[in-house]
Amino acid sequence: MALAEAPGPYRPRRWNVRGARMLSPAAVPPPALVLLGVVSVQVGAGIAKQLFDVLPPSAVVLLRLATSALVLGFLGRRALRGVLRDHSRRDLAVAAGFGLTLAIMNVSFYQAFARIPLGVAVTIEFLGPLAIAIAASRRVRDVLWAVLAFTGVLLLARGDGDVDLVGVGFALLAGVAWAGYILLSAATGRRFAGSTGLAAASVVAAVVVLPMGVATGGSALLSPELLLLGLGVGLLSSVIPYTLELEALRRMPARAFGILMSMEPAVAALVGLVVLNEVLSGSEWIAIGCVMIACVGATRGQQDPPEAAEV
């Protein structure tokens, strides 16, 4: 900062500092931050699915959660040192439950899109936050949004006759876990300052998945190339979108945030098409549209809807 404010020959450095600020998240419009976060999550999922040829889904989940736990734990290391001392057993139990839900959500989601197209898995999973939004409403018309979303899922489940019902089941389980994630995220946020609760939950999630990931991944987890790709998945799927969404939520209404997040099924389908060559049928695109419209409709009427953010 001293160099940036110095006169004479240091002026070019002052310009460079300002230029760097122009590229910071604070200089980007909030809607763009949300969309960038959504794209980052789905590109990370696309890379993860490509890893399934050499690593099972649970091992890739371990790499993702371990990356998130290491990065968030490092950033919040000072606050984490006093977590056990400064919080009650009830607070710690809530954070542990949050971490367990995070682990279940990620494992079931990865198992889902290992079997069905990415766009289909994300669309079905989105029923979780949609159910929370509708349950929090007292409007009769929200029943129509629920019916529309259910119709979309029926279209996806029927597919072209070759749908993998196990994949659909895992996607539904991921949706249930996502709903629990939203509720426990709010409860954790009330008990822990800043991102301390999320960092603690990420550590718990990584520890929960560790035995399964090591057992299925084996010695392949020691490959430098796979570890590097896993690090990329963790950054794209957790760290980067969390940072972008947190910045966006500071500068935009939660209702608008929820509406923009409703774009996620469509973005997932497009990433699946471009990255994974997953071509969806016309009925599947219609189904995705039904769920997206239902999400937008249910979210618009909420004064303070739940924030649906993937970590």
C-alpha cells in the first residue's frame, strides 16, 4: 500500500493495484458472480465425471471434500483453534450434523450423475431446496409450483425407457440431503461466526468420507496427476463458487439470488452436453424447464428464501 501511494516512479504500480481491484469479485456485478459460481460448480462436476474412468465416485468426493476442508480450514485456522473451547456441545453437534449432511449430499449426488446425465441429476436434486421454499410459504398457488416440479421429475424418471432408477434414487437422496444442508447451514450460521461453522463442517464431511474414499480409490489416490485433477474439482466445485456466492449475497437480495440459482439445472445440462457429450431428449429439456420455472415461481414470492449454495 505504501508503494501504491508513493509519488514519482511508483505511479505505474499504483495503476496496477487499481487494475487488480477492477478484477476482484467486488468489481463484478452480483448476478454475474452467481452465474460464474453456477458454471464453476457444474464444470467441476463435469471434470469429476471424467475421472470416474479411473477413480470411483466416492474417491472423487473425498478429493473434493478434502480440498474444501484444507482451504477453508487454512483460511479459518485461527477461529477453528477455539471452536471446542468457545462453543457448547449442542453447537458442536449442529456443526457435526451439518458436516454429515454435506457428506451424504456429495456422495449421493456423485453416485447419481455417475449413472444418469449431469443435467438430469442436478434437476432432480433441485427438488430439495424447492421443497424448502414451498414448505416455508403459506400461499395456495405454491402448490401449483410443486405439481409442476413433480411433473418435470416424472418426465425425467420415465425418460426414453432406459432410465437408471438407481441413479434417480441417488439424485432424490441428494435432494433430501440438500434440504437438510439448507436448514443446518442456517442453524450453524447462527452459532458460529463467519465461515467457521462451514470450515468445521467441511472437516467433518471429509473425515466421514475418508474411509469409503480410501477403500474404493486405493493406491490411485496417490497419483500426482489424479490428485491435481481432484484439487481442481475441489476448487471449482466448492471453494470458488462459495467465495463468489458469498460476495454476491453481500450485495443482492436473497430472493434474487435464489432466482438466479434456478438456472443451475440448465447450466448443468449444457455442461453435460459440451464437456461430457450427454445429449438430452426433448422431453428431458421440457422436464428441466418445468423444474426451473417451479423454482423461480416459488422463490419469487419469498421475502427471505433459503440460500441454496453448493460447498
